[in-house]
Amino acid sequence: MLNKFRAILYYYRPLAIWSFAVTLLLTVYNPGIVGALLTKLFLMALFWLMINDKGIRKKLKFYKMVGVSNFRLVVMLYIIDCFLTCSFLLLIKGFI
């Protein structure tokens, strides 16, 4: 179980920069948590379509080696991203 979670975190590391950039843009535009989570859900749906593509799937085999399915990867990335986004937005709202 821990190896699966490490594989997911290893994959999330490069995506975290882009996710934080989207979170900053959402904070400037509308710092609401619901809007941010819906936007992140839409982006995860696009990511789901992207990893189901055969060309990209060949490049992303390392998380499959530890037994993480595409669905589990997307769900876990969304949960991690929701936690970080909500934490950041609540922190920002505390200072605004």
C-alpha cells in the first residue's frame, strides 16, 4: 500500500507546480473553494482522457508496475490536490 502511495506522490510532484499555478489563478479570479474544486475536477477529467491515450500511456508505465490503475491514480491525485487547494485557499482567506 505504501509503495502505491509513493508511486502516486512521485507522479504528483511534477504536476504540483501546474496545479499550484492554477490555484493561484483561481485565487486571483475567485477565491471560492467550490469553484476551485470544480475547476480541478474538470482538469482531472482532461487528465483522465490524456492518460487513456496509448502514446502517453507508454510513457507512464512506472505507476502501473506497483499496481496502481488509471482510475485510482486520477482519484488519488484529485484527493491530494483537493486537500492542498483547500488548505491554501483557507490560509489565503485567513489573511484577506
